[in-house]
Amino acid sequence: MILFVVLASCTHLINGNQNISYNNLANLVSQLDLINKEKPEIKVLNSLVNEIINKYLISCHINIIFDDLFDTDLYYKDVLQIILTSFNSISYKIFHIYEYSSKNTIALESRCVNYLIFCQDPEITATKFGHMVDSRVFIVTIGSKWQIQEFFKSQASQNIMNLLIASAGPALQEKNKNEVADIKLYTHEMYIDGLGSSDQTILSTWKLNKFTRPEVDLYPVKLANGFRGHRFILSAIEKPPLVFRSIDKVLTQEQSILWDGIEIRLLQLIAGILNFTLEIHDATLSKSRDEADDRIIGDLVTSKAELGISGLYITNARYSMVDFSPVIMQDCGTFMSLGSFALSKYRAIFGPFHWSIWVMVVITYMAAIFPIAFTNNRNVKTLCKSPKQLESMCCYMFGTYTNLFTFKGVKSWTNTKMGSTRLFIGTYWIFTIIITTAYTSSIIAFITLPAQPVIVDSSYQLIDQRYRVMTLDKGGWQYYLNVTNDTMSKRLMSNIKLMNNLEDAIDYIVKTRFILDYAFLGSKISLTYLYQNNYIQKYKNKKIFLHVASECYVPFNIGIAYKKNFLFRNIFSNFILRAQQSGLITKIIKDIEWEITQKSGVRNPNLIIAPEDRQLALDDVQGMFVLLGGGILLAAFTLIIEFVKRKREKKKIPRIKIKNHMKKKKQRSKSLTVTENVIAEPIRSLTAF
């Protein structure tokens, strides 16, 4: 009666697909002593299952799946129930084989899931599990060894990488013997030939509650010898330099088309190590898929190919359809514009000086009219009364500077006796000589030295020079920059021009270069290849070239796409990671770039850098103005001294005149006095002898 209640409870819980708590059940079973007395073969199987779980499966959540035999047969129902009572500290969930759907449970479960399956025939797993890539699968079956062997040779076993089968049939079915039969553990050796066949191999035997070969790993590394020349179908579209076609001329003068590129060479490197071959197909054309990337993704979704390459961007939307390898390269959107070596030489007139110097020089020379007029006429009233005198003084000023030592006119500074005038004019002359020399030397350097190319290297330059943006009407680049809140990006994409193909876009940029300036938005890898391949040479103009900006917009990661749940995804990805760490991918990229540049003959794009606008600024010529200011101050100080001296001289002149006048007057009065005295002297009388 108790056993019936226990079985009824278990049946209800199992059929309900619930997380089962078997504490009460374990107590009832222990009371019945089913394990120790009545069913020793179940005890042996239970110990094996627990050993496998604790050693290999406990790190992940476990899905326990059973078929009709373990649901309807009372004996095998006891087997399942007793085994479940021993699971105390593991996370598991129970499913019936026909109620289980991997598609529905993958979204609800964690990515780390292992499977424990109780079945009569392992072939039943073929339609339920599909591709098991990361999960470990442990099948407990009572099928015959022939059924197990046929299952290992079937396609279903080839879709499960980490597979372990316990042949429990002899142990559970031979009930008459006193000793429990051994339980053999099998796995499969995959790809024993180029057709992808598999064969079973025995790993160990569970005997007397222990393994006969305890040192053997029950989940060994598969494909140690590679794929034995197996063929994988690769869907690709030409996208240089990642994927492109090259022509190979053989000895018979026949031409055969070969695939080459960064991704092709990487896969060929992996193929050489893992011993498989690649069959490269062009992506299938479809009316519903116009984009190149969508065509490749469509081939993977429909299982027309196992691998897909063409610079595919890794996005969240694509993860729902395909799987991706680790990142191979990084790409981004950038702008390609037209550069030119043909600089306009009219810039030599104003180019040497910054605008601030021109302003200061003009102000300085215009202001110099007033001190010159003052030193010339001793006042500025003439300029105020007659503004036409400004023209005369301007000509006089520049005439003085240009004919400094040859001008011998009446009003020449060489004829003046004023030291302040000489000092002022001399300072201005030195200032003019320095400015003129700097300006003349800069013009000579600007015209004669090799010209730096004019290029646009940032979004700020594009907006400042009023460039318009164009891109292709497919590929998604017309939408990528619209999702950002960046002000510069919005201004660039506000008036975008869409083109059908890249060739037409470059033609349009070249032909309209004298009217409007255009920049093309696209993949930086593709645009760099276009430059390295010297695409511009067809225009036969050595003065123009294509320049790819250094700024990056909308970064993307590039990877190899696998079809969903590709069984050998981890194997391929591990080799890609090793190629990255060892620098092989970098070497492949450099080799492709070197071959392209050698064939095209174009210069290294890194050598063409943006020219630095090295105009003379105020910081460069401020010493000239300091010299001029010092001369003016010294001339002003000298002028003050001369002015004071002249004032004193003017005061001395009247005193000298008065003194001289008084002296003359005194001398005159003295002479008059002497004359009067002489006249007034009495005449002495004559005496006779």
C-alpha cells in the first residue's frame, strides 16, 4: 500500500514537469529498503549516475529527460524514482521526452545546461536536441549494443559533441544472476573519414562501484586529428581587402579565379591545422535580400552554408539568426575626400602673416603719421585743419622708409637737427626692415618649397569648409549616424546625397571638385583599400588623390558567421583566439596591405599627413613691436629733453638781450659824461714869458 502511494505521488509529480522535492519520498523509500535489499542493480546504476553528475555535470543546471519506458513500466519507474531521491544538492528539472522542446527552454534557461537522459533507444534524441555545442549529454539506455552502435553512426550523434552513453541494459535486465552486470561507457570518435562518419569507442566500465579505467576522461577532447579532409561550405561575397577574387595564371596559360583576402587566409590557416577543405560559394541571390550581408545570413539560416564571411558586422539583431566567432578586426564609418597637391599660390600674398599681424602693422603705420607730422611741423594742427595732409604725410612716411639714406630734401630727416626725430625715424626704419624681411622670406618659402597636400581629416574641417556628404543607398550607412545625438554628426547628415555604387560616387566627387566639395561616408577598411589600390589613377591626374579621414564613426566588430548552433563553433573560435594572441591575424593584414600597395605603386597613406598652418603670428613678431615701442619711448623722452632745453633757451635769450642792452646803455652814458666834463673844464689863461 505504501509503495502504491509513493509511485502514485511520483507519477503525478513527474507528469507535471515540476521541480520535484523528494524528501518525503526518500524517507518512504528508505523505509521500504528498496535499494539495499530488493534491487541491488538500481543501487549500482544510481552510484554511477551520481558519480558522473558530481564529476562532470554538476557545474551547470541539469535537464533530466525520460521516455515512455521510464514513465509507464513500473520497474523502470522505480529506477527513475530511486535515482531522483539521491539528488540532494543539484539544480535540475524533469521533462518527458515528447513534452520537451529545446527551442522553448533555451530562452528560459541559462546558457550552461547539461542533460541526463533515460531512454530505451538513444535514437529518440535525434529529433529533440538538434545541435549540442557547449552542453554535456549523458544518456542512460537499456538498448542493445547494436542500437548504440547504429546511433553513433547516425547523424544525430554527430550533432552532439560531448556525448557519453551508459549501456545499462545488461545490468537492469539480467535479474536472475546474483551479481550485477558491468555497465559499459561509450563515446564516439568523430570524423574518422572525409565524409564525416563517426564510430563508437569504449572509455571505461563501471564495476563494483568504480571505474575500471579511472584515469580516462569521460568527456575527452574531440577532433584531435582534425576533420580528415571534410568539406565545409563557405558563403562569401567579394569585399576587398577582407574577401576578393584574384586571377592565377598557370603554366597552360589558362586563368583560374582564386579567392583571397584577410578572412580567406585566416580560414585557410585554420583549415591547414584542422585538416578540412573549404568550398567557397557566392551568396545566393534573392529578391527579398538585396544587401550583401543579408544574402550571406540567409544562406546560413537556410543551411546552404556552414560559414559566412564578407566583413560581417557583429550586431545584436544578427545574434538571433546566426552565431559569430571572436572579433577578427574592427571597422568603423569614416569619410573619404579628395585631396590635392595643386595649392593656390595666391595664398602667398596674405599667407605668410596671420590676420592679427596685418591689423597691427596697419594700425602702427597709420598711427605713425601723427608723431611724424609733429616732429616735422611741431604741431598736428595742420592735419586737423587740412585732412588732405594725411595723404601727403603717408607718402612722406613711406618715402622716408624706402629712401631712407638717399632722400636729401629740405624736410629730410637727415637734415633735421632734432635727436628725437632721428631716433623715432630710425626705430621705425629698423621695424620696417624686420617686417619686410620676414614677409619676403615667407613668400619665397611658400612658393619654392614642396607643397603640403590639402586634406580634410576631421568632421570639424568638413563642416568648416562646407563639405557635403554622400553615401550608398544601401548598406545602412545612411542610418548609422542618425541614431546619435552628436551635433556634428547631425549637421553632416542633414543634407546627404545617396549614390548607387562606389564607382559612381568617386566619379562624382572628382568631376564636381571645382564646384562643390563632397566627402563619401563608408567602411574605413573598404575605403582604405580603395586608396591603397590607387583607384584614382584612372583619372590620370597626379595632382589629386583620395584621402581617408582618421576619425571613426559608428565602430563595428567583424567576425566569421556560423550557422546557428554550429557544432564546431568553439573549435574554430579557439583557433581564432590563438591566431590573435600569436599575432598571425596582424601578420595576415600587413601582408595583404603590402601586396596591394606593391601592385598599385601608391605611396604609404600614413606619409600623407595634414599640413600644419604655420603662419607668422603675433607671438612670433612681438619682439619687433617691443623694439618699436622702446624706440618710441626713447624718442619721446628725447623730445621732452629737447623741449625743456628749448624752453630754457627761449628764457635765456631775453635776459641776454636785456643785459646787452643795459651794457650798451651804460657804455653810452659813460661816454656822454666824459664829453660833458671835457667841455666844462675852464680854459686856462695864457701867461706871458
